[in-house]
Amino acid sequence: MFEKKQIKRDWKEVVKAFWDFWTSKTGAFILAVSGIVFGYYIFYISRPILKYDTEKVTFISSQNDNDYNVSVHGKEYKDLYLTRVYLQNKGAMALSGGDVSKIGHDPIRITIPDDAGLVHYTLDNTVTTNAITAKLEKIGKDLIIKFDYLNPDYQIVASLLHEKPDAEFKVTGSALNVNEITKEWSDKAIKTYVLWSLGSLYLVLLLLYIYQHWQKRKFRKV
């Protein structure tokens, strides 16, 4: 009987401790941070979010015993690399090509490094979404990406042949509701980062609160 009463008393203390925690300044801070993060996430996914990614392979290498030659515009290459550049709309809203910054300002473009040794470029229709009307236009060192509409989950893909194996191609530019085009993170990586960050914050704050609560009880007993 005594044990049941003790268990019941301990359980009430646990519930009270949790209630006191969430109504304390620490708990209120956690709820406020959670609200801000959740609100930002809702805003973030409700607008066009342009992401890009790259995929690189060796097209032909002089280190291999090749039974074929690669010739581009009449010139033969023994070492050549292929990079696919993916531009994707990861948001919830379509983006019109008319809302993209104009040439001379900040158009959506693939930046080509000076020493990349770009040999050839083309819009890769094998992986570009069929419903998109798009094209690439070379202006200066950059490849301007032009399109009619880029709906959610649609992608435009460019295939670039180049001589430098470690050439890094980036997509940059701006448009309506798009201030920056960033490198793609997988949804799993984003969720893991957010959960681990918030989880770590909550755990630290909870442990601090429990420690302070324990110290106060210890002091009262003394």
C-alpha cells in the first residue's frame, strides 16, 4: 500500500515537474523557438525554391584502352569529362521565366570557371522535364538558362563537356521570390539536421532545468 502511494506521489511530482518546465522561462523559450522554426519552414516551402546539383563522370580517358575516339567540332580529345548540372524547383509554387532577372542584371545562369576548358554544352532532353520549353544561351563566360515555366518538382538539366577534371560549375541568379540558388540538400539531410539541432537544444535546456530544480529541492531539504 505504501509503495502504491509512493509511486503515485512520485508520478505526480514528475507530471508537476514537466508542467513547471513548460510553463517556465526555459519552456517558453523552447516553444517560441519551435514556433519560429515551424513558421519559417511553412514560409520556406510555400515559395519557389531553386536548387541545383551536379553530377560528374569521365567521358573518355587516355589512361584507358579505348576503342573509340571523341571528336568535337573537328578536334579530337583523349581526355574529356562530362558534368550534368541540374536546376530544380523544390518549392510549392511555379516560377515563370518572365519573372527571372533580365540579362545584364542577375539572370539564372551556369557560371563557367575560366580554366574549365569547356568544349561543348547542350540542354539534356533525356533528363529535362518534358513539359518545359527551355534553352541555353552563351553570353560571355556564362550559360544563361531560359525557360517558360518551372513548376514544382520540374527540372532543367545541362550537359557540359570539359577538359579540366575538377572544374566546379555553379548555378546563380535571382527571380521573383528567389534571392539565391543554393546547392541541393536531400530532404533526409535537412530533416536530420533540424531534428538533431532542435533535439540537442531541447535536451540541454531540459537537463539544465532538471539540475536547477534538483538543486532547489536539495537546498530546501538542508
